[in-house]
Amino acid sequence: MLAVEKRLQQTKLRLPARRVHHARVAFAKGVIAQLGDDALRIFSDAEPRLLLSEPVRGPRALLALPDGSLLAADAQRLMRWEPGWKSVKTLPRPLLLPDAELYADAARSDRLWVFEPAGEGSRSRLSGYLLGKSDAVIPTPEQSIELGPAGGVLGLSREGVWLYLTAGHAERFAPTGARLPPLELDREPLPGWVLPSLRVDHSSWLSEAGELWRTQVSPSFRRLDKTTLPGTAFSADVGDAGRLTAVVMITGDGPRFELQLLDARFQPSARVLLPADAPTGSDDWVQVVTSNQQVVASPRAPRVAVGGPARVTIFDARGQVIFSIPSR
């Protein structure tokens, strides 16, 4: 966190030891959705035309499911929406601890995964829940996988293989949760992001310092080519079936945020200055300046969205603005 902290020099407050990423923007079949502070809003992806608005309380996360539908979580419920629906369907919500992260299943649209990072002296856990398969007020997991100790990094390959990295070691699990042979890693520092790659046996590893590695993760581990980005990485995603890498970087004081786009060979294709929010000086300054700087890539199309609960801008692979979603 020191690199990011150095860039955010407007206050002496420290960033939290671990940033929990809860996506608030998602691409799905024919739509782009935004989970705002007061409503889930779904727009046509051809133009900023509002298709649906559903009130929410305590918004948590927004996911695109493999069948093109959407799943949103707030403080009380899960909300599912499928193309053509005029309203959302409410589902029971699992118990979600404050630092738990939600992931869509790679193949099944009726399963949700919840990652619970380890506390000191314990082990991280990955739990799978079947959506709508239980009448329980608080559903219990269908499957629970014990991972490694605290400080690990969780990621996914393009075909949905789970990777959990700790110092010198990586655990691997099939999309179903079945354990695969582990990997022995080098002794380099762990990346901040473990992202899909164009090849299913590769993975893209990004450090907060902006070092982007292509790595081989099956059947053994090996570092391949490396690219160094011109800033501190804040948010990252991979889309267009692994052909497009998008990184939001902090490149100067203010703080200054920029979007860096790279092609399948990690060659830069665009660099765009992003709108920013000035620090307020209040205790929530970190949330203010970062909440609308998350990047999400379309899984199958060459476009990305940068934004959050207050604004969203959609770009093509060359960094040209396609359209912006209005704030209200």
C-alpha cells in the first residue's frame, strides 16, 4: 500500500492495510449496469438508455453471470436480473463478513462464490452457494474450500481455475472446486492482482508498483515477459477473451488517475486521463477519491468501463469514449 499512499498526499491519513474490491459496474448481455448508493440501474449497452432502476439499501457488489444475467448484493438481499425482465428477482443472501469478496462462477449461472480472507493465525476460505436452491433465510454453502494462510492473493484463469498465492506457493482448484496439483513459485513478492490471460495456461500478474508479468501457471510455474506501467496500479481487469488489459493508474499528485489499455501482447493501445474527485479532508477522503475509479472490462467485447456508484464512462480498446452513464 505504500506506493498508493505516496500518491495520495493530500492528507496524513493512512490507507487501510487491504483494499477490498466490490465491483459496482458490470457488463452483461446487451447491457451495462451500475450499482449506485441508492439504486441498481441497468442501461442498454448501445446507448445510455435506462431499462430498469431498483432501489437498494447498503449496496455491496455487482456481478455478471455466465448466461448474461446480473446479480447484485446489498445489505439485505441478492437481486437477480435476466435480459427481458421488467423487474429483479429477490434471492436469500448469504452471511457476508465486511471483508468478504463475491465472485461469479465461471460456467454456472446458479452458483455464487464468496471469498473470506484469513485473519491472523487462520486460513482463507472459498465457499460456493447455489442461488435460489434453498428456502433458508440465510443460505448455507454447498461447498467450502479451505485455502492458505493470511496474506494470500486470489485470482482466476480465463477458464475459471482458481489460484491462491502465498509466499513461494500457489494452490489451484478447478472451477468446480476440485483440488488440482499445486505450483511452486519463485521468491519474488506476490502480485496485487492475478488476472486471466489470452492463453488458458497463462495468467497476468500485476503489482501495485505497475509491474505486469505474463506467467505460465500450468502444468508448472514460470515467469514469461514483463511490462512496466508508468504509474501505480489502483484497479485492473482483463476482457475481450483475454485480448484487452485495462489498468487504472495513479500517475501524479491530486491524485491524478489515468486509464492504461494494453493489447494481448501487453503493447499499449491507449492512455487516457480520467476525471477525479478532490480529497475532502474528512475521514472518508479515501472513499471519495477512489470510489469512481474502478475499471471493469467486457468479457467478450473490446470495451471497458471506468466508474463506480456516481459515474461511469465506457471506452473502446483505443481509449475513445463510447458514452457516459448519467449520474441520475
